[in-house]
Amino acid sequence: GRDIDELTQHPDLALDEAKRAGCTRAASFTWSLKERFNRVHEIETGLRRAIAVDELKLAFQPIVDLASGRIDACEALLRWDHPTLGPVSPAEFIPIAEGMGMIESMTAWVLRSACSAAASWPGDVRIAINISPASLKSSDLPANVIATLLETGLSARRLELEVTESIFLDDSGQTNAILRELQRIGLRLALDDFGTGYSSLSYLRSYRFDTLKVDQSFMAGVQDNREDRAIVHAIGHLARALDMDTVAEGIETEDQLMHARQAGFTNVQGYLLSRPVDRDAIGRLIASGPLLPKAVPVGIRTA
């Protein structure tokens, strides 16, 4: 360090690194820790102005119904192009926003922007929005959802909230109460990245999810990996028995699409069909008609 401030800051950074590594660990300061600290600080500073100056954007990726080939829903994906850092991944800035206490205002912005876009689409096309575990701890979320639906005129059944299995690690009971209140409003609930976290079949029994989304890591290996194929087919069979829709994420090849059909999935999502696009482009894509040939292979549920 070059001065007293640096010399006192650097051990703190090493201490934080040791805490991240777990109990009874030691860590020494390295300049990579300082670089990470500076980047986090710049992201924190940028996030405080991002919503106010309209730097945050939404992209939309179609979720296609395998039976009809048409767009059944679109997932809203948050994007941020930082003025100096360039594009910053949500995987990086969302946890920082949670730590800053900004996630509620960010979630409100996403809900309002996504529902406003969906209100201009045909009435049978839904909007899917990821909700972070931190947002689900806010007792204001149901009221904010209702206010957004009233403001945009979107019906509750056209809004699908996607949550991950990590939310069930919270034993406070507040998350459970909020989930049930959201269901009473009439929203659809999707369990995202199913099979990659802390999977438990009791979740499916307790919450009656409308949709299971199978993580793209399973679909990536479905052609060459027997275990992945078995898992994908098992999830498809389970969802059909429970009368749930299924989405195969990360579909990038025709082979993956074929395996999704064979597993009995109802919907697919991925670059083979469309990359995420902006609001105007998704409107044109929805209006253009089916993205896949209409087909009902054996095993596909049509009702």
C-alpha cells in the first residue's frame, strides 16, 4: 500500500476473502482482491443511477409450445450496459443490488416494464419474470404485483413468476406465505432450473407449480449422456402425471429439440428458436406466426 488508508483497507479485503472461503481459513491480500473491490464499487455506484437514467433494459426470449409451434410465453431478461464497464451480467449485478437493498425497486421496474410490453401482445401470450429470493422476502411484493396488473391492464393468469429451489432454504415461513398469496392472486408459478439446486419432490406437492423449467445443463448433454436423458424423460413423465407444463431450456440444436419432444415436454426455449430480442422485435416475432412446424408427436400433451 502507498498510504495509511490502503494499508488498513487491504487486510479488510483479505479478511472478507477468508470469510467467503469458509470457517477457519486464512487469506493474504492480492491485487486481484483490490480489482474486484473496485469493480464492485463501480457497479454499486452505477446501479444507484441506472434506473433513474433508464440504463436498464429488458430483452424477451420466446417460450414455444411444441404442439402448435407458436409462442406461448416470453421470458423477460434484465440487461444493463454500464457506461464504462460495458455489458454487466445479471449474475453479477443482481447479488450486488440485493446487498445494497435495491432489489425491490429493481423488481418493481421489471414488473412494470414487462407487463406493459405483454399488454400489447395477443391475449394468449404470457410474460415470465424471474423473482429473486430476496424479493420474495418482501411483504410488499403481492401488493406491488396487483398494482402493476391494474396499471397495465394485464390479467393475472398472463403473468408467470419464476422462482428457484433456493427459496425453500429459508425456514422463516415468510417466503411460503408470500408464495401462497401470489397464487391466490391468480398468477402462474414456475419452478426454474429444476434439478440443479436442492431438489425435493415435496415442493411440487406443496405449491402446485404450473410449470417446471429444466435447466439447460441437462439439455446440453442429452444427446451423449445417458444419465441426462434419463433425468429429462423422468421429469417429463412426472410433470405430465402432475398436469404441469414443462419447459426445456437452452435448446440450441435439432437433436436437443428432438429429445425434448420425445421426453414429452410441452414447451421449449433457446437460441435454436430465437435469441433474446428487444420489445419491438418480440412484438414482430409474435405476430409472424409459428416458430416451429405444427406437430403433435407421441407423448406430447395437448390439453
